[in-house]
Amino acid sequence: MEISKAELSSAAAASSGMGAQSEELMGAEVLVKALQAEDVKFVWGYPGGAVLYIYDAFYKQDTIQHVLVRHEQAAVHAADGYARATGDVGVALVTSGPGLTNAVTGIATAYMDSIPMVIIAGQVPTPAIGLDAFQECDTVGITRPIVKHNFLVKDAKDLAMTMKKAFHIARTGRPGPVVVDVPKDVSFKKVAYHGYPEKVEMRSYNPVRKGHGGQIRKALQLLLTAKRPYIYSGGGVLLGNATQELRTLVDMLGYPVTNTLMGLGAYPASDRKFLGMLGMHGTLEANQAMQNCDVLLAVGARFDDRVIGNPKHFAQNERKIIHVDIDPSSISKRVKVDIPIVGDVKDVLTELIAMIRESDTRPDAEALSGWWKAIEGWRSRDCMKYDRDNTEVIKPQRVVETLWNLTKDSDAYITSDVGQHQMWAAQYYRFDEPRRWINSGGLGTMGVGIPYAMGIKLAKPDSEVFCITGEGSVQMCIQELSTCLQYNTPIKIVSLNNRYLGMVRQWQEIEYSGRYSHSYMDALPNFVKLAEAYGHVGMLIERPQDVEPALREARKLKDRTVFMDFRTDPTENVFPMVQAGKGITEMLMGSEDL
Ligand SMILES: Cc1cc2nc3c(=O)[nH]c(=O)nc-3n(C[C@H](O)[C@H](O)[C@H](O)COP(=O)(O)OP(=O)(O)OC[C@H]3O[C@@H](n4cnc5c(N)ncnc54)[C@H](O)[C@@H]3O)c2cc1C
Ligand SMILES: Cc1ncc(C[n+]2csc(CCOP(=O)(O)OP(=O)(O)O)c2C)c(N)n1
Ligand SMILES: [Mg+2]
């Protein structure tokens, strides 16, 4: 970890002749100034040799709080959770080599869900790059496929502008993670600092915000003459802060609306016009409406395979598709659309709403009433029913529903890990507000739940933050319970412990004739004692009648992190379910369909 003499002398030589003027700063100091200029409040990170000058610069400032995690993966997840909840750019700092490789899962997770982040990675000194130096890895090469952009800073003079570009790229257009690779000598070298750049221009990067007026007009015509219209909204509505515009549009038109897993909260789940989530574990009514609509308005949603199911089945019904997306490469990627509108969802919806206000045409009330009748028919099947009154075993859905009932009037944030519990959280917690549901959809990364929760709790200290998890996922970043204690981020962990990698077990039951190959979670730790060992409160809940009292008790412990180990029905499956290769309306509704 020590700075070698060679490193010091080569960096000193590089910076000699520049004089010791007061505006001269070390690269590391320029980097910290850049973060301050970007109004960064928190950085999650883990130190190592290559970033020690940067850590030294952090030591000398007091506007940015650095959070020392226990694993670099969690640093990126925590910053990512913070970004999802606040809309700001999340920042993580890792050292070279293993620090960076540990961060890779976090970066890929943010990339798949289009989350704005800047990840600063230390690198070996520039003269050592390519020489198999200690803790060297090809950061730019390793991260290239999982970043929106990456930079290797070769000269400290470029640091300020590179940081400016990194933040600009991360937060504009389709957001995404940007990696800035900073060799150790670059962080050590002194350069003249003329202040943080005010403007940034990149010839080849000019994301379009405003949609094409002619295309929006065409969309308007289609929408207002539709007989069976449907609005399919996704994560882009949250990323583009266009929740209000979406709500106004739906209210003006009176059309049914669905959200993807990533879009939950963009439209209030408690409104009748909301048909629930669509897709593999969506509601019957949401999927039927998707299949049977005649005009589909897709906003900030990318026709994921979990939403479309078998594309051939999806194409069997004819419908006109309008697709609003800021990324032209998202359009007609998986499903061919009729009216592409490239632009920011907020700008486009604002224009569309203005055009509807001006238009003399009104939605076809008679056709709409028939369409709603069909939808109510599907809805009356009550596809989300489950054995709610079971007194023998805790049904996982009941835990989530109880949590929702208790917290629906408070400003609660819900994170989840990946698996069955994630789907039950999405189905049974009814999100009415944006950015309250924080989960990994695109990469489906087990282990995000605790880091997401602790990242959010720092940003929203007055809000309750719950992490709905499984006993499998929670063990992937459980070491962060230690970070929660150190930084006083009291979160509530709701572990739906079914003693199985439940989602895997479910697939093995349904698709592999019940051959449960390595999906049973044997030799689990005593989570109550584990929580206590980390300085927190642990609770074991085994009976259905104890679910509500336990949640109430945990909420009362406002200043403590509480780990609730709910022993849930190990055989429960997530329904409805669209099996691999099936169409979105070819759903399994319950165990009776197996
Ligand atoms: C176990 C598991 C099960 C799952 N089951 C389901 C399921 O049943 N249903 C489901 O929906 N998903 C499910 N998913 C999630 C799924 O894999 C995808 O992550 C999700 O469907 C993608 O959501 P989205 O289309 O809203 O796109 P996102 O990934 O949120 O992408 C957002 C889109 O909006 C665009 N965009 C971004 N910003 C703007 C802006 N300002 N203006 C305009 N456009 C913008 C982007 O370019 C992108 O195309 C599951 C995931 C897991 C792990
Ligand atoms: C890092 C990672 N490894 C493997 C998987 C595949 N996978 C998806 S869900 C799941 C099981 C999750 O088990 P648990 O956390 O107990 O949740 P449950 O499904 O039982 O609710 C697995 C292994 C994944 N999504 N992420
Ligand atoms: Mg499990």
C-alpha cells in the first residue's frame, strides 16, 4: 500500500517546472473539487493503494460524506439505490484490480436499468499500465460492455473536464453508469486548476429531448380514434421524472394503464385505471389488455422479453404501436412499432397533452366503455387471490400485504432482492408514488437489497426503508449490516425465508418435473443471532398471527436496523406465470394449472 519511491519521483518529475502557485492542485484534489461542483453529497467506496491520494483529498474536505462499505459490489449498489430514489447521479469509488472487478456486478446492474452513476476507479501509475503491475486490470476493457461510457485519464490536466463529461453523460439522454479510470500518478500530479468547467460540448453526443411534432400529431390521431387503447409505461417515465405528465394524460383520456416492473409507482396502483404490472408475473387483465388492444402507447418502456413473452404470439393480434423513448436504439428493437417518437418522455407527453387540449376530437366513449367492460371481466377473475386466511403457515404474500397496509400512508421506500419475494413485493405492495420501489430488473442481481436500502436511508433519513428479501439473496451482501451500524442507517429487513432458492425451485417444479437440483438452502445461519452479532435487532416470526405484531414492533424501533426472519411457506409459487416460450395470455393462474 505504500507509495513507492519510483512512483513519487516520476510523478514529481512530471509536475516539476509548474511552480507552486496557489491555484495548483493535485489531481486527487481536482477530482474532489469536481465532485463538490457537481453537488455530490455521498460517495460509497473502499480504499486501496491506487486511490490513496484521492482518499487523502477526501480527508481534507468536509462537504462530501464518504461511506466505507464492506465490499465494492455494495458500494456501487448503494450509490445506485441512492440514484434510483433521488434521481441524482450516484457516485462510487474503488481501487484498481480487485476493487474494480468486485464493482463489475454493480456497474452491470445499473447499466441494465439505465441508472445515472459515476464510478471512479483507481489505476496503476501510467508508466506501469500494461506491465502486469500489482493490482492492475484493464478497467476500460472489462467495463466497456456494461457502461454508457468510460474514460482513462492519462493527464491530470484533463481530470476536471473528464469529470464534467462523465456527469453529463451519466445523467442526460438515456441515463447510465460512466467509469472514470484514474491512474495513481494522475491523482498525485499537480496541475493548474482554473475552476470546474461550466459547459461541456461533445460533438458526437447530443441526445434529443424534444420529440418530432409531426410524429406526436400522428400519435394523437391514433390515440383519439382508438377503440381499445392501452398505455404501457416503464422505467423511463420515472427516470425522466414524468410521473405527473403520465397521470394527467391518463386522467384526460380515461384509458387503462399498466406499468412494467421498473415503472411501478409511475401511475398510482390504487387507481382503478391501473391494471397492475404486466408480463411474466403480471396480472391477467394487464396482459389481456396488452394482447387485445388496438392502439398501444408505450412510454419509456423497452418491450422486454419478460413483458412480451413469445414474440410470435404477441404479433398474432394486430395493433398500432406508438413508442416514446429517448434512446433511438430502443425503438423497434424487439417489436416493430408504427409511430416512433424519439425524445424525452416529459417533453413529449407535455406536447401531447397540449395537443389533446387543443383538439376537437374526443375519445370514443362507446368503444371505451365496451373495452372497459372486457377489462373488468378479466379483472373479476381476481388473479392475485391466494390463501390469505391460512393459519398454519405464513404466506409470503400476506407479509407483503400486511406491510403495505401498515405503511401505505407513510413515505416508505421498498427495496428488494431477486427471486420470488421480489415478485410478491411487486404484486402486493401497491406503489402510488414514484421512486419508492427500488429493485434490479434488467440484470436481476441477487444481493442488491441491503445496499440499496442503506443508500436510500442516507438520502432519506426521515423515511422508513424496508428491504424485502429472501434467505438466499440476503446472504450475498449481508456484510453490509456492518456498514449500516457504522453510518447509522437503520433499515428494516423483511426476509421471506422459504429455505429455498425459491424462484429456481419454482422453475424446477414447473419446467424440470420437480428435479430440485441444488435449490434447497441447507445450513442457513441463525439470522437473529447474526443480526445481533452485527449490533442490530433480530426477530424470528413463525406463525401467521405474529406477522402484523412483528412488523409493528420493528417499525417502533425507529433508530435500529431490524432483521425480521419470516419463516414462510416453502412450497408457495408466484402466480400468475407465463412460462418460457409461451404467449403473455397463456398464463398459469395457480397451482391448479400445473
Ligand atoms: C425475477 C424477475 C422477474 C421479472 N418479471 C417481470 C414481469 O413480470 N414484468 C415486467 O415488466 N418485468 C419483469 N422483470 C423485469 C424485466 O427483466 C425488465 O427489467 C423490465 O421489464 C424492463 O422495464 P422497462 O421496459 O420499463 O425498461 P427499463 O429497463 O426501465 O428501461 C427504460 C426505457 O426508457 C427509456 N428512457 C429512459 N429515460 C427516458 C426518458 N427521459 N424519456 C424517454 N425514455 C426514456 C430507456 O431508453 C429505456 O428504453 C423481471 C425481472 C426479474 C429479475
Ligand atoms: C447473483 C445471482 N445469482 C443467481 C441468480 C439466479 N436466481 C434468481 S432468483 C434465485 C433464487 C433467490 O433465492 P432467495 O433469495 O431465497 O429468494 P426466493 O426466490 O426464495 O424468494 C436465483 C438463484 C441471480 N438472479 N443473481
Ligand atoms: Mg428463498
